[in-house]
Amino acid sequence: MKKNDLLIFDATLRDGSHAIKHQLELSTVEHYCSQINDSGLYTVIVGHGNGLGASSLQVGLSKYTDLQLLTVARRSLEKPKLGVYMIPGFGTIADNILPALDCGAELFKIGCHCTEADVTQQHIEFLSRKGIEVYGVLMMSHMASPERLLVEVQKMEDYGAEGVILMDSAGAYLPQDVKDKISLLVDHVNIRIGFHAHNNLGLAVANTLAAVDSGATIIDGTLCGFGAGAGNCQLEVLVAILQKQNQLSNINLYNLMDVGDCVIRNEIGYQKGLDSTSVISGLSGVFSAFAIHVKNAAKQYGVDPRDIYVELGRRKVVGGQEDLVVDVALHLSQKKKKDDASYVLESLL
């Protein structure tokens, strides 16, 4: 594998978990992994949407444990590497990384908020020293300048990460933003740079292409765009475009399409398109995985979900602060009652 080879990281069985409230069936994981072996993908990431150890009332309880999901995936996955994701704070070395290694995980992605790479140090260093393939992930990366991201990437490089992936967690990027950030990082570090897009503004594929054009060599996406909120960069669409540009000849496009249609669309029943709340969440810069929480809170308190997104964006809420969605919905509900009461009073005067 050459440094400039483009690697495709498949997050379908991780980010897609958000879209179905972390209720992935073991049979679906087994079916998916057994059918994806001839795809040419570099790794398939498996687990709870927020990674190892994240199953909880706050962000969503998984139907099955991390180890159950990984054990089933390991049995069926032969050619792509079995990968996992973990955010320090949700998971630990002793409770999550070591058991995942015992289950056969070969590749780790360690994520954090885009300005907090320090919290990943012990985890990345631990894996790197053991000779395990490990990558850093900077979440909500639209919230930091290119220069600040460079500082954080350089930290992860020093810790031993083989690459760092910028995650557009809110789907807030425009192509020029991607170019500015990716090109600066590629020019100043000696490890791979990657990009993980969300589709809140309908730009996931365009932004990913901009990342590749700017020197990114890791692409993180999902089949059918199966993922949090408006979904991710749709891998089969991206691969089709790159192959049209005479890239990624080692990827079996028909296999990706067949697995997407068979497992994601037919078996899971995922049919996703952009809606107004997806666009507003992207414009507001709000974490895509908040979609279900916002929908439920809006219904419970009788407020417009778009207003919730705008207020969450104003407060610069990040992943892990899902509990604030209810606070915002309650605040908006109370404000609405007060405004309605004022309107009625004024109309009577």
C-alpha cells in the first residue's frame, strides 16, 4: 500500500446505527459483512454510532453489546479490516479497547472534539506502541480554523496516529472550506489526511471530491448514505464518480451497489432524502446525530424543530450534549406560550 493510495473507510455499520436508534440486528451485521468481502474497501467500521462504550440512555442504548456486534462481524468479514471507533470519555483502554482487540478488531479510530486532541493521547499512544493501526478523528471540525486544526493534527501525529480524519459532523462545510483545511494539513504533516462528510446541505459527495482533489487519501462514507441526520457521503455515488475520473479501479462498484440495495434499502428499509430540518441543522452547524433527539423534543413540546436547531447552533452545542436538546425545546415552548399570551393580551386592548 502506497502513501498516496486512496483508502475507503466504510462507516455504514457504525454511523448508520444512528439512523435506526442503534438497533442494528446481529443478522444484518453478519449479512452485510459476508456480502462486502469482494468490495475492495479498506476497512468496515462496526459498532454503536458514538463508538465503543457509548451505549447509554443519554445518546442511545444499543440493542446488542459492542462485543456481540464485533464477534459476529469478525466471523463474516474476511478481506476488509475490522475497524472500530471510540471517543475517550465514552470508552476506555481497559474496558473497551482491549476487549475489542480480543474480538479481532484490527483498526481503531479515536475521536474527539476538534480542539481537544489532548484527550486522545493515551489511547493513540497505547495502540501505536502495540503496532495496531490507529487513526485520529477531529469531530465538528467546521468549528475550528485551518490553523487550529493543524495544531491538533500535529498532536495526533506525535502520538503515533497513521492519519487524521476531519469529521464534518454537522454537514456544515462548503467545498471551499474543505479545500482550505485539507490542503493546509496535507502540506504540513507527514501522515494521511481524511475526510468524513455529512449531507445536511446536500454537499457530502461534492465536499468529499474536494477533499480528494486537495490531497486527502482517506475517505469515510456509507452505503446509501446510511447515517446520522441527513446521512453521510454515499459511497457508491462517490466511487462511481471517482472511477469515471479513472481512480479507484480496485473498488467493485457493482458489489457496493448490490449490498446497499439488498441490505440497507431492502433489509433495513432505509430510504433517506434531504428535508428542511436537515438543511437547517447544516446551516446551524449542529451535530447530525441530534436529529432523532430534536424530532422527539419538538413533538413533545410542540415547537418547530428548525427553531431547536437554530438555538442549539447559537449555543454551539457539540456531540455528547444531547440532554440540552430538551432544555432548548422547553425554553422555546415557554417562550412561545409567553409570546402567544402577549399577542392575545395586545389584541384585547
